[in-house]
Amino acid sequence: MGSRIMHLAIANELLTEYPDLDRNRFLFGTLLPDAATEGNSHARIDVCDGGMRTYDLTGFRRQHAGRLNTDALYLGFYLHLIQDMVFRQFVYGACRWDPAPPGNIERLHRDYAILNGHLIGKYRLSPDVAIQPGVEAEPLLRDCSYDPDALVRELKADFAQKESGALFFFRRDMADEYIAQSLPYCRREIAAVQAGSGFMDELSMAWARKGL
């Protein structure tokens, strides 16, 4: 899915629009799903008799009812799932990305590394995302294993590295377009969550199950 820096850029833009959110908890929650070392941190489920797959947004809201509206850690985590669904629709759908050929995923991740400098500058990002005190006891982390220390280390490395070279597939304009497409979905989802429901229909965003 999108890189740490792309998720951070989206979160940073949202914080300018929702200044009452706890910045530190929101940023950490936004990045947390990708820090899982074991378990189904993205709440993937099979639907349509097992032929399709999606993210269980409804189940997540039900499981964490009451916290999405009161704790930015949970909201950030939830919006990460929304952003990943938009990524699938944009990159796998509109841009026709094919991860199957050997080496393609590694090449895509190298594109991410090359693009980090552009995104960090354009979206005025900083690596000051800290592990939140007591996070290991949060119900949010109960069903999976996470490595928050590795998350913080890898984020700092994203800012320190100076990767360059030709891009393989994922260009600057694609990264900017993905971020731009994600923001209205996140805004609508925040409004829906505040009203006690959800905006995105996870079934309409399901994809053919091919082991991904």
C-alpha cells in the first residue's frame, strides 16, 4: 500500500483541518497498522463466498465504538485503512499496477524511497512521531503483535536516506494524486464517524482475492 511518508503526508494535511485532534496520537495511530509483525492489523476479511477481499471497516467501528470519537490514536489507525482502500482503487485499478512479476514490489518500494524527499518537502513533514505512553495496553493492539520501536526507526530512516535514480512505476504526480484522492474520503469518514456511522462501503471497494 502507500508508504509511511504518504500516510504521514495525509495525516499532516488532516491535522491542519482538525486542529483539535491530539497530534502525537493521531500521527502514531496513522502509521501503526504497518508496524504489525504478526496478525491481521488491517482487518482484512473475505467476502462474496471467499472470492473477494476487503477491509472490515464496519467491524472495526463496532469493536472500537466510543474510542474513534474520543481518541486520535484510534481515528488515525482507522483512517489508515481508508487510505489503503483508496490506494488499491487508484494504483491497482486506475493505474493498473501489477505486483505479480518477480521484483515488482521491491521496485515499487524503491520508487517510494526516491519519492520521500519530494513528499517530505512538499507536505512539510517531520520525523517527530513518538511511541505513545502505555500504547501496548491499548485494546487496539490486542489482536496483533506490533514493533513500535522499529516503526520509529524506519520512519527516521525515511527522512535520512537520500535515494535517487530513475523511477520504475510510481511517479511524483501519482503520489500527489493518491494523497489528493485520499483526503476527501478521510474527511467524509471523519464526519460519518462523528455521527456514529461510516461513509465508505467496504463491499463496493472489495477486490478479487488472489492472495493479496
